[in-house]
Amino acid sequence: WKKDEFRNCNQTPFCKCARTRTPHSLPRLIVSDLLISDGHLTAHLQPSLSSEDDVSAGDTPHPRPLVLRLSVYQDGILRLKIDEDYSAPSAPSKQRFEVPDVVLPDFEDRRLWLPRVSSTEDGSISSLYLSDGFEVVLRHDPFEIQVRRKRSNDPIISLNSHGLFEFEQLREKKEGEDWEERFRGHTDTRPHGPQSISFDVSFHGAEFVYGIPEHASTSLALRATRGPGVDHSEPYRLFNLDVFEYLHDSPFGLYGSIPFMLSHGLKGSAGFFWLNAAEMQIDVLAPGWDDSAAAGNDRIDTFWMSEAGIVDTFFFVGPGPKDVLQQYASVTGTLAMPQEFAIAYHQCRWNYRDEEDVATVDAGFDEHDIPYDVLWLDIEHTDGKRYFTWDRVLFPNPEEMQKKLAAKGRHMVTIVDPHIKRDDSYYVHKEATDKGYYVKDATGKDFDGWCWSGSSSYPDTLNPEVREWWAEKFSLKNYGGSTPSLYIWNDMNEPSVFNGPEISMPRDALHFGGVEHRELHNVYGLYFHMATADGLLKRGNGKDRPFVLSRAFFAGSQRHGAIWTGDNSADWDQLRSSVPMILTLGLTGISFSGADVGGFFGNPEPELLVRWYQLAAYYPFFRAHAHHDTKRREPWLFGERRTALIREAIHIRYSLLPYYYSLFRKASISGIPIMRPLWLEFPEDKKTFDNSEAFMIGEGILVQGIYEEGQKSVSVYLPGEQSWYNMRNGAAYSGGQTHKLEVFEDSIPSFQKAGSIVPRKYRFRRSTTQMANDPYTLVIALNSSLAAEGELYIDDGKSYDFEQGAYIHRRFVFSNGKLTSSTIHSASLREKKFSSSCTVERIILLGLPSGAKKAVIEPGNHETEIEPGPLTLRGGASSVALVIRKPNVRIADDWTIKVL
Amino acid sequence: ATPIPNKQLLGIDPQDLSFYKSNVIKCKDGSKKFAKELLNDEFCDCPDGTDEPGTSACPEGKFYCQNAGHTPIKIFSSRVNDGVCDCCDGSDEYNSNANCTNTCWEAGKVAREKLKKKIETFKEGLIIRKEEVEKANKAYAKDEADLAKLKSDEKVLKELVQKLREQKERIDKLEEEERLKKEKEEKSLREEEEKSKEQEIKADETQNFDTMDNHEQDGSTGNLDIAVESGNDNMVESKKASTQTAEQHVGEGHDDTLESSDGISQDGEISSYEVPKQDQDDSGSTEELSREELGRLVASRWTSEGADQTTDKIGNVEEDLMDQDSSVAHEHKGYTSETDDDREKDDDDDDNFEDDRDDEFEDDHSSSDASYIADEYEKPDPLDSIEVSSPTWLDKIQQTVQSVLQAFNFFKTPVNVSDATHIRKEYDDTSSKLSKMQSRISSLTEKLKRDFGKEKEFYFFYDQCFESKQNKYVYKICPFKQASQDEGYSNTRLGSWDNFEESYRVMVFNNGEKCWNGPDRSLKVRLRCGLKNEISDVDEPSRCEYTALMSTPALCLEDKLKELEKKLEQMNTRKPQGHHDEL
């Protein structure tokens, strides 16, 4: 952690200045010229002039009004845009940057046509219909936007309630004025001068706010950064940065940025998203920050500052937390459905050095009966960090190497970073130079920065033509040594520039269309990720789902692939912070995410490594990775006992793959993450709101991490009214209570919720590929009324045929002593079919009173036995449940099984 | 008991068949019993896999493939019907899409050939090993005898040195008295002369100093030259002050060594203090860097290779430190070896020096020194056998000393210069003999303390180094001493001898040079049976943790040979029907 290398708020003029402002100290903004046009509400915003100004109004030019536009979308979404009035006579020649490609193209189709606006008699307030039960209220003087419940008039979210709205309009440079900014020897020319925006947003009825990744923290709920009780804190910074050895708890910005915040409390949830890719700083204000005597506990005020761009904000009314996530997903999209292999276990290291090393590691997994699906190659596999090439001494036959892995159903991932080596004999560089595809420096020359490849330039992937070109590089023909089983990893795409300001690109670098880097910095990584994923999509003729892991991200990155939390360290605190970090990513759309197992920097103690595997087996993205200075840490290097423990942890993930895959499908449709904070499932249980240690996988599984060395016992809060079944030994625990549990070496506490059905596979293979035809086990945890339900989604795990209906989607319901499997296949999608001959080999019933001996299967009136059995098939496992033996029904069919 | 149907036989080790005969079968872990019809019924009843040897139903199960024509193996149940052919007879894929052909005969043939070759190697190796062990034990016994002899000789020599020292001190005292007296007399005479000549002398001295300085800067041989010159100077210059020559010389040499080793440790300390400083200290200073330098600097945090890669001059504190660090490290390396060289050459020169004056012991001396100098681990024996085994040399010394001592007349004043010189020389010679003998004793003691294996089969490793060239590096492994990685003139210490591991199958070298941002380097050499001592496959699987393979007859063990022969026998007896083994 090189603190001095990064700008803090005080070293950042727009942040320093905005942060010192007090409520209502700026000139009031007044709404005028309000009208409905094209189904939007538009108006002007004009600063009020104090009487003094009126008198002296001679030489100071009258400020241009701002243009405000309100639009309403289906399901309770309000969009507020505020920008310069480019039609005004003194309008600036430069357009401020509006982030394209993040909002889904079909979002506009969901816009509600506003027929009219109703105003109060005195004209001081206008209101708009938002959705059933919610409305938007626009106060004219001073300007304020409020989303509120219709009948009770209870506000939910409001903007500018504290009069902190400030919009620095573009203007001509005055004589003698110095716009340059300097930081640690770097000079930002700032040719367009100050252009920052800041405003306050209040979440009413909120007890906690969450979101705005990426920050490392051991707390899921965002802590106050300013106000009473806060000593001194930086605001939460959103600025994509490559931070060396980041701290486990800090508001400083990391690799990605999503300016989306959610609030939650007993009164409901709400969300606010500011589509802006410039540097952003966000304060969470402690109650009483504005010296108001009535510091209520039911409101959280926040203060948002950005260096450039426009106001393009989205208000989500909820009212439930899942509603907010779905509303946000309808703007920025849901995760791209990954291939099945991608959600299994990945083995990575900087670096697997050569083909022999790859073969040895691959063999090691087989030798120790540990499944894995993907072997990764880091930067050293290339010829001098020229991506798309191979070090032919170390990797003389890359195709053959990949084919050997593929023969066992395994895949490979290679790294492709955005820094292109400035070497005229390197075709990528030559083409990019010739075609003018690089980002330019402030003088218009190709920007030349230093990264792994030495002197490097960066493709300007903001330009669709450049993305097209970049995507072509991934064709099997262009990428020599690649095969169809090779997928991609994008690292360093913040972008990381070793000799740039804050290890990144200068803000005055120029992109396509004259856009300054400062305006799009946070979205650069997304564009690079997008272009790479497009490349893999093209490579497979649109039939093979891409897999691209990226470090940098922005709102919408979920549509392009997986994200990981970057270069973490091998210590217990970082194990702990991985959970809130991944949960936060999930809440802000990035459901497919994980942290490096074991910690990237440093050598984990074996106990930490084992605990990390046990926790990470539940991460949506499950990959082990390590820095090249660390000791080898393949799972079998720590003695037989540890090998067995790690094998078991990885087996747990593989056994749950049917459940995970179904959750991925759900997330790809709804935007509800795979790994969830407890309060997402138990929104009315206050005790869950600030829990950062435990999480849910889907609706049925609760996991509590073990974050301390040698921990002997742990307190686990199990929410809700139903019981929970310990997944290790089947023991039942009542809900709504905190249980003190003994901690075991062999697993971390995990529970299945009574009332849920979890589909699993209890056969272990080398990789997911060999599991395709294996039979299922259904684990049914009955609730107090002896009922349960669950789902299973299956498709070919690879193609897009599911979009034409080639999938199996089952719903399982257990009630009245009968388990029923029925289809929930969308009837409108029947163009293609997916069939499976898989059967159910075992049904485990937890919570069924003993006495059942037989089950009758319909159709066929076929009987099978019920007998006591274990929860897992491990040596020493004892009988803790009733097991229906070999019902052997086909997973694709409709059937019922009655317990007698 | 009913016979077991064929399908149920799947995956069962023939040795286990009887276990599965009864109608109710126990799980091997004792957890429960199951009816025979549940054997291989694709449902896991015993968590240990007893009931599903032929299917993938139990995760802890093992599947036995017969592999007729090759070696039978047991595979994890996870491989059964997984679409990948794991058994060469294809029996693991009896119900999958995989189209496995039986490759056992071909594969078995190759394996048998390989095994036969291996057995041949073991047989031959075993013979070599026996010879070596015999030789080693003899040599070891001789070492022990030599050591005993050396120790008793040491005693005698010590006494002689003691006597000579006493005499010498007496002479010193007498001479000192004479000198003081003479000085007094000359003082008044000289005072006048000095006054007039003062200027000239001063100029001369300065000149002398300059020459000395130049010598010092000559590099590795500088010290040596000075030592020799000053020795010679003294010889020529002062008949009168020759008293201190030899002693001074010895003293000087000693000091030199001390100094240089001090220097090293200081440098070492400095660098280790400065590494952490780098981390904290870079605020502000990066501003003066060129853009490329800054890029390299930041990159080096992740790679830890920055120091090596940064060859350009870098006007920055941080990089400077890093460079210094690496150059210190290099110097350190160079220094150590140079110091070694110095010492050797010093010895050499000692000899020459002595030889110039006295060739009485020339033969003994130079030859014994040569074997010593040629370095502990390059020549077979650091101790000169002639010297140790010849009883005469010690007698000779004794006689000489005796005669010298007797010849000296203490009552004659002034002291007879030639006699005094004689005594002094004899003292110097004898005490240097003693110190050499003592160093031989200590090195031999050191050697004999080593663990040379159960049968002393590694005895001859002690004085040998083994080299292997891999790409640009030459790996030099000196068992019981150290291992290094050499690239051109730079060499990196991979580790010092630690011990054997895994009952003499692995040689461990630890505490090598520290990796920047990483662990201390270390090396593990895995030994295997071979006809020659040869290093191969040096590897660095984890950063700065090296591994190597070494074949040696020392590992060609009888037990292992028997094991291999048994294995071959088994392979040959398990021919599938219809095949004739041409062996």
C-alpha cells in the first residue's frame, strides 16, 4: 500500500472544495420553463441571484441555465438528467461526456410516456406518477427531487434536500487563470477547466446503505465518512486503480467502480445510481452532520462528487431489496450466463512456467483425486508480454497442451492485457499504430506508458471500430496457438500504467471523439472487457459462451464476464473482507465474482489456506491464485490431512454445481445475485442488516466463514422462523436465534434452510465435463409444515441454445408427504430442445418424522425403499436423515414420489 | 454363498474376491452390512466404497483394473465411466461413450523393457556401489588414523613452538635493550643532520605512499602485492629491524582477512536495513525519475526483478538503493570468493617467500599446501599423505630446532644477528606449520563429523562437486558444502549443506542468498540409482526454491532391486492369453 501515490480528497481540488460546503450555502437553484415533451418532463435550472447580484449585474455574465429532464420507466424507476444547455447562445463548444453502452439498449423501450404533470396551485411543486403507490415530486424553489409513497407522502429518496447541488459549467479560461493540476511530478493540463458536479442524496427510512464498490472492507454496510463520531475519513472513492498490496479496510478506490448505492431498513429498500465514469467521491454522512437538531435515525444522507460528466441518475423505489436489484438490472443488465465449467474450480498461479509444469500440475490433481476445470497462464507465457503470442521456449506446443487438457474435459485461460508493447515487429502494435487505434496523449500523439511489456500503448476501446478490430484478434486464426478450449483473462485494465499518475493514465489523455480520459476513466476497463468477450463470441460463431475474467469493472460489466477482487494478500483479515467485497459486487450487479483463494501476495499458513478453500468453495467465482514470489500452494502440498480437507472443500463446490448453475441462470434473468447478504432473504430481520460474516447462497443455504486462526467456536445468527439443518451432520437449529457452535477443522458452518430443496450431484469427477450424465441427489429440508420447494435448471452448459428453449427447468415441491417434479419451462420458447438421461439416484429428507419405509413413484406405481442414511458420502459419515434409495426417475420428466 | 455374477465382479481386486463371497457383506470400515445384490448396484451404501468397487457411486471407492499384459492398478472411482480411458485394458469405461482400446500389451511391453533396463542399471550400480562403499570405508578409516596421528604430532609441535617462542622473546628483549642504547648514542648525532634533510625525506615518503595506494587499488591481488612487497622491503631494507618482519607480515595478513570480512558483514547489514527503507521512502522522490524509470520502478514491486532489469542509471534514491542492494549482493558474492582466493594466494606466497629463503622443506611444504589450496572440495584429500605418513619430517624439525636452540649463545653481547635470525625463522616456520596442521585437524574433524550414509556410501561426495548446465546457468552442487547457480562470472549461492532427507534420498541445501522480496534460496537434490554421479533436471518450481535430480550408484540398493525384479516377474506372469512374451 503506497498511500502517498494516490490522491486523497484534500489533494483533489473538486473534492476538497465540495466537501467543505455547508448545507444551503450555495445560491438557490430554481426550476423554470417546466414542460412535457416526448413523454419526458423538461425544465431549466437557474441559480437565484441575490439582490446584490441584481444590482451589480453588469459585467458578470448571467450564468447559463441548466437543462433538467425527468423520465419514468417501468417498475418504479426515475431517471434524472441535468446537463449544460447546449442551445443557449453562450453554450460551450465541447459536449460533456455521457457514458454510452452501459444502459441496456432496450431500456428506452420501457419508458413510460408522461402525459402530463400536475402542479400544486401555487406552482411551487410538480408531481409525476412513478409506479403504483409511488410518485415523483419536483420542488421548484429551491430545486429538490423527491421520490415518495403516494398516500403517506413518506419520502424514499431525495436529491438536493440540503442544497448542495453544484454544477461547474464549462467556460472560457480567464486571463491569468491556471487550470493545470500537479500531483507527484505529473501535470494534468486540464484544458477544459473545472467541470465538477456534486449534490446530496438522502435515503429516507434507511438504516444502512450498501454498494458503491470497489473498496476493501470488513463491513458490508457502508460506514459514515463524515459527521459526528467520524474522526477523519476519506470519502469513498470511485476511481479504478491498480493498488499494490491494498489494505483490507479502506475507503480508497480499487480496481473497479459502480456508482450504485442501495439503502435498506425496516421500511424498505431503495437505490440510487449515477451513470458517470469520471472520478467520483462519495461521503456517507453521519446523523447530525448538518448540525440539524433533529438528527433522525431513519435517514441516511450522502454526498456525491464527480470531477466531470453530467448528471444522469436513476432512482429505484424498491420497495423490497430484490426489487431494487431487479430495477437496477433493468438499467445495466444481468450477468451473462457462463459456461458450466466456468463456475467450477480454477487453478491459477503467476506463473505456470512451461508445458511440463502445466502437465505436472494437471497430473497432480488427478493423482490426488481433486477436480478442477481450468488451468490458467499468467503474463510469463507470452513472448515478452506480447499478448496473443507464446514464449516458444517454454510453450513450444500450446495447441497440443490445450488438447491434452481438453481430453480430460478441462479448459485453459491465458491472460491478455491492454498494454500493447511498442515494438514495430509486433503485429498488434503495428496494426494499432497504422490504424490510429491507440489512446492519444494530450498532444495528440499515441499515448506511451510503461507496463509489463515496457513502453506500451493502449487500444482505445471506446471506439466501436477499435473494439471490432480487437475482437478479431481472438479468432483461432489470428491468435496462434489458441484452441476452442482456451478462454481469456483481462488484467491491468483500470488501466494500469506504471509510470502514470496514480499508476494509471493521465486524465488529459484523449479518446475517440475527443473525450478526455478523465471523463471515462472508470469505464475504460469495461470497454476492454466487452471487446474481449465479443472476440470470444465471434470466435465461436456466436455459439460458444465467452469466459473473460476482468479486474477493472464498471456498472454493466456483469454482461461481459466475471470479476475478481484483484491482488489481495494471504492474511486472515483479507479472508474476512472478501465476503463483504463479493457481496457488494453482487448487490451492484456483478454476481459472478470471487477473491483469489489463499491471497495473491504472501504465503498463507496451511490453516488459512484450508479455511480459504472452505469459504471460497461458495464464492460464485472460485479460483486459486498466487504471486510468483510465493511458495507453491497446489492443494496437495501441505500434507495428507490438508490435502483431504482441501479436496473436501472443492468437492462441496462440485456437489453443489447443479444448485449453483440454477442460481446463475436465475441471476442472468433477474439480477438477483448468487451470493447474497442475509437481509436480501430476510429483509425484515434487523439482526441481519449489519452481518458481514455470513451470507446466503440462493435462498436455501447459509454459510458462516471462519476468519480467525485456531478458532474453536463461532456464533452464528440463523434468521427467520424456520429451522436450519447443519450441512455437515444434519443437526437442526431453530431460526431467529444466535447459536454458539463448535468449529471443526473439516468444514465451515453451513446450513440448509428448512423449506428448501437443493439439487446436488454426489459423484466426483475430474471436471464438470464428466459430470454431465451423472445422477442427481435431492436434499430436501422440510419446514415446520413438512413442506419444501426448490428448482433445478439444466442446459448443455456451453451454447446459447437455451435462448431458444433448449433447457430443462424443474420445480420440486414437497408437501403432504409427496414430492412433485414439474416443469417451469417457458412455453414460448420451444424452438430447440435439450434432453437429459440423468436420473435421481437419491433423495435425502431432513426433518421427516422417522417411520417412513417405502416410497411409491408415479407414473409406474413403482416402489422403492426408504432407509436411514448419511448426508454426505464420506468415510465415517453417520445416518442422520431418511433416504429414498434409487428412485431412478429421470430428471427431465414429470413425476411424483409419495412417502409411505 | 452364491457365486458372484459377472457384473458384480467389476472393479474387485482378485485378492479381495473371498471378501465378497458371503450373501451379506460387511463394509470394510465396519459401518454397516449390505446384501450381496447391492454390490455394484450404482448406489453407495458403504461410505468407504466397499459396496461399489465397480461403479462411481461412492466417492471413496477404488476400481481395480486387471490390465492383463501390463500392471494391474487401482483407480479412483471418480474415473469409472467418466469418458476418459484410464485403464489400459479399458475396463473402467464399460458403460460410457468412450471408445477405449486395449493397449496393455503394447504399453506393457514398453514398461517391461523400461523395467528391465532399470533392473540392469540397478545390478551394475549395485556392484559399483559395493566397490565404492568398500573404498569409502577404507578411506574413512585412514582419515581417522590420520587424524589421530595429526593430533599427537600437534602436541609435539606445540611444545617446540612454545620453546622457540620463549627463546625468541628473550632475544627480542636483548635486542631491544641494545637498540635503545644505540639510539641514545646516535640521537644527538642525528639531530643536526635531520634538520637539513627533513624536506627531502618528506617528499620521498609521499612518493612511497602513492605507490602503495596504487597497489591497493589494483583489485583482488592488491593486498597480496603489498604483503609481498612490504615483506621484501623489510628484508632488503632492514637488517637491523628485521625482528618484526615476519610477525608483522603474519599480523598484516590476518588483519586483512578480518577487515575484508568485516566489510562484508557491514555491507550485508546495510543492505538488509535498506530494503525495507525502500518501501517507505519513495514519497516525493519519484518525481525526478524519467517516465521509463518510474514505470520500471513500479513494475518492480510486483516482479521483484526490478533491480536486475534496471541497468540504466537511475538518479533516484529508491532505485539507487535497489541498485546498491543488488551490487552489494554481487560484491558480496565476488568478495567472498575473492577473499578465498586471497587467502589461498597468500598461502602460496607464504610458501614462495619461505622457499626463497629456505628450501629445506620445499617438497613437503608446497605439496601439502597445494592439496590444501586446491580447495577442500576439488582435490580428493586436503591432507597430504606423504606429510602425514612420513615420520621423518617431525623428527627433522625437532632436530633442527634442537640444534638452533643449542647454537644460540645468550651470554654473548651484542646478540649474534645470524643466530637470532635463525631462531626467529625457525619460530615462524614451526608456528606456521603448527597452524596449518591445526587447520588440517579441524577440517578433518569437520569432515569426519559428517553423515556419509548408512554404509558411508556418500563418503566420496565430500570432496566432489557436480555440475550441470541448463540454458545459461551452470549449477554447481558440492555435497556437504554448498550449491550455486553460476551465470558467467556471477554466481548465486543456492544454499549451504543442511542434511539428507527421506532416508538419504534427498540432499538439502538451505539458507542460500536471499531472494529480493522472497525467501532465502534453497535446493533439494533428489537422488536416484544411476551408474554415474550426474546432475539433471534442475528446476525452480517455486520462486527461489530449486530442485534437481541426481543419479548415483549410491542409491542402487539391493532391496529396491529385489522389488523391481519381483515386479518384472509379476508382469511377465500376467501375460494375457494368446500372447507370447518374447522375453
